[in-house]
Amino acid sequence: MLKSSIDKATGFEKRFENIGTVVFSDSSSGSKAVAKEIADLIKVKQSQKQPCILGLATGSSPKGLYAELVRLHKEEGLSFKNVISFNLDEYYPMEPDSVNSYVRFMKELLFNHVDILPENCHVPDGTLSKEEIANYCNDYEAKIEALGGLDLQILGIGGNGHIGFNESGSLQNSKTRLVALDHITRVAASSDFLGLNNTPRTAITLGVKMIMEAQRVILMAWGEGKSNIIKQSVEGQVTNLVPASFLQEHDNVTFVLDKESSSKLTRINTPWLVEKIVWTDKLIRKAVLGLALHLKKP
């Protein structure tokens, strides 16, 4: 198992955090750290003459990651010829050349700019008939299993804690399937589709079970808008209401965050509860205000 350089960056307070978290100053530095880990893994697999099986995500979170991987290929000669990728999800129905298709997303941000073999790029098929989906999903998982499983799964996180399109209420043993998208998810995506009425109501997603079976999982989250769900996922109880919380039970997972997305974590928001600190005027004001709000007293 490749030891992650990310996890060496900082520790985490076990009293509160049930998942290892690493906080970077911004999304750019976090993305570069994840890209380095992926590059190192690809090179180790190359030296062993083995394929590198990557689970890839879409959305805003991995854009910087893919840009850095493209740079590593073009400027430092990182080859992707031994990489076999499986994307988490795709809207349904969805044509592959549609502006909102994840096939197009992956081609424009990564596949078209590196030397990965086209036959090694797998994205769920949004053009199937509904009758074909169940068998297709079984075959998608079978392909991953035949390769020995995912070496590394990259994740983002939805505002309701979804991973892939495993929405709130998904079970930990859920398989790859067609799912109904949560209203929160559709609202978040609606700007890409020029309105909620045009936003797909369903999607095909890799199941939680296959994600949990990956050798290594890295979840990336940027911005204050993700701070509440990150706290719930990392410090809250394991619940199917927050599917990302299932990752507390994975033995090799890291949440890679920026300052804003980590801002509600106990060790960031109220560090005096975690360790001895040097009290500054700013921290004193923050502590007093927090106590007043908690006690509902002026």
C-alpha cells in the first residue's frame, strides 16, 4: 500500500474527528497534493507492470486536480497508459456529446489531454433504455471487480452529503443503479441546465458498497458552502441520511479540505476544546460570543 504524503501533512483530533482530515490554505494547493498522490500511485503501478485502477469524480471539486494531472503529463512526462478509469456517475438520460454530459466533462478536462487509452475510460452510459440499466450496472461493477477493485477513489461531496449520486437515504450496501436525484442536488445543478425544469431527475451511480471497497478514498471539498456537511460527515454519527458519513468506517480515507470547508470542524472553529492554545483578543471574542449563543444569553 502506497503511504500517502497527504496524511503526513497534519494530524487530526480523534476526540472529535472520525475521519482523517487535511486542511490546505486553498483548493489549488489541495488539488496539487492529491494529484501528486495519484501520480505516485501510477508510477508505482508502472514499476510493477500493473494497471492503475482509478475511480474518478466530476463536478467542481476535481477540476483543479485534473488540471494539475494534465500539467504533470505535459510538463513532467507522467504517462497514463497503464491507467484504467471508472467514473462515479452520469445523468440519465444523457447523450455523451451533450454539454452537460460527464463523458464530455472528462474528455475536456482530462482524457483528451493525456495519453490514457480510450478503451480504458469508463463513464456510465446515459443513453440506455431503462430495461438495459440493471444488467449494465452489474457489468460495470463486474469490470471493476475483474481488475481487482479500485486502487483509489476520488470523491466530491454534495450539500446533503451525497457521494457519487448516492443520495440521502442510500444504504451502505447499495449497488450501482439508477437513482432519483434529491431536490437539493437538482437545485445545485440547475444553473448548468438553464433552470430546474431542464435538470435531469435521475442518474446512474456507482453504489456505496463499491466505493467502500476501494483500497483508498480521497474526498475533496472546497468553500464555506460545504463546511456544515463536512462537519456532519467527519464528526457526526454514521447515518444513511449523510452517505459521506459511511466513510468513517473505511480504513484508508482522507478528506482534503481548504480553510473555508473545514471552518466548522471543532479543532478549527473552537480549538480551545481540543488543545491548549494561546488566547488572543480575537479568540477570546470568538469564545465568548460562541458561549453566549450556545446559552442563548446576551
